[in-house]
Amino acid sequence: EAQVTQNPRYLITVTGKKLTVTCSQNMNHEYMSWYRQDPGLGLRQIYYSMNVEVTDKGDVPEGYKVSRKEKRNFPLILESPSPNQTSLYFCASSSLTKTYEQYFGPGTRLTVT
Amino acid sequence: DAKTTQPTSMDCAEGRAANLPCNHSTISGNEYVYWYRQIHSQGPQYIIHGLKNNETNEMASLIITEDRKSSTLILPHATLRDTAVYYCIVRGIPQAAGNKLTFGGGTRVLVKP
């Protein structure tokens, strides 16, 4: 089954404690993105990657890091989380030939206290 | 990307067709109309897209007016599982910014028994 998986699905952490949210897709997609979704602000892109070892900033990259060492994985790293990073996070992927169809993961609800 | 206007909410009876309108009067010639939906706090899901011709797939139909300034998404036989927020998006070639999706307010559709 074609899918994007994220782990963990829920996470409560404290300010400053480094964390990683994993994202993996099994569709051999070139594009992968991280978004955050907040009430009233819609979906905002954090980082994206157009292929292995190629990453770039989205609209709200401050406080986040990513890497793309393998085509299937695109982890999101919060080196020093802060309460304003409390949000619902989605990973998404799509192919170069079917960019209209993005596949989203189930989401990770992060709370930073 | 062109701005879109959708009704905030609408109700639909189970088993009936749901017609979701979207205005995009500033759409330009190379911009497509996309529809995604998001069931409560789940990852967004691609539904359909089109340029100027009407389109149909297993999920829905998309009717685009001749002047392309508006469109209607049709869910032919709404079920309770179609209760979601539906987003109409207009954008051009997505290769820039890693195929970024930007959602507006969307239409909250409630399918009632």
C-alpha cells in the first residue's frame, strides 16, 4: 500500500530537549515536504527536498532542521524546541511526474511545554 | 497563485450529491484548479485537479466554467465519511518551492444521515 508514515504520532516534550520526527514514504517519490498546521494559519511549509541530499527552506524554517540521506526518509529535527513549535506536523511526498497529487502522512501532534 | 473563495460551511444529506463551489476570478491561463480535503486532523488527501476541461475520477467530478473563473467539486453520493474540510487551490507549475501547497479557509462539509 502506498503510504507516508510518521513517528511519533503524538509527542509531549519540554523546552530545549532535542527531538526528531521521522517520515518515510514507500512510493519512490522525489519530492518530500514538512508542513505545520496551526488554527487560523492554515498549512505552512517548513522545509522541502527535491531529491537525495537536496533540501531547501520553506516559509517557516526557523528552529527546524532536515536531512535527506535516503530517498525514502525525510526526518524533521527540532534541536531546541520551544512552546511556539507546538503544532500539528505533516510530512508529504509526491513524484516529479505527478506533482498534482501529494500524499500526506497521518500527522504528528507535538506539544512543547 | 490565484486567490480562491469558498463558502465557510455546508451541510449535505447522506446519499445525495454534494456540490462545492469555488471562485477563482483571478486565475491565469497556466494555473490549474486542485481540490484536497482534510478529515478532522488527518493528513490532507488529494481529490482531483483540472485546467479547463471537466474531470472525473473515482472520488469526484470537477466542473470548471468556460471562463475558468469558478469551479464546482461534485461528490456524487455523499457518505458520512465524506465529512471533512474541502480546499480549493489554484496554482501554476509546482516545481518551485518543492511543490508547496497553500490552503485557504476551505469549506467545512457535514454529511448528515
